[in-house]
Amino acid sequence: MEYLRVYGRSLEPWRRDPQVVTYLADVRKATRTLAAAAA
């Protein structure tokens, strides 16, 4: 699992990009909506 931590650290600046944060939030919302619809 160590390589995942290293990979995540290399993505830190990318994850703080406001556009990326918004996009990820939208993706999570869509995933939740789809999961609710499928349930």
C-alpha cells in the first residue's frame, strides 16, 4: 500500500486545483445518484 501513499502525495497540488475539486465533487455526487437509482 506504500506506493499508493506516494502516488497520492504526488497528486497533492493537482487535488487542490479548484476546478479539479469541483469536478471530483460532481463525480462523487453523480456516483451517489447512480447508486441510489440502482438500489
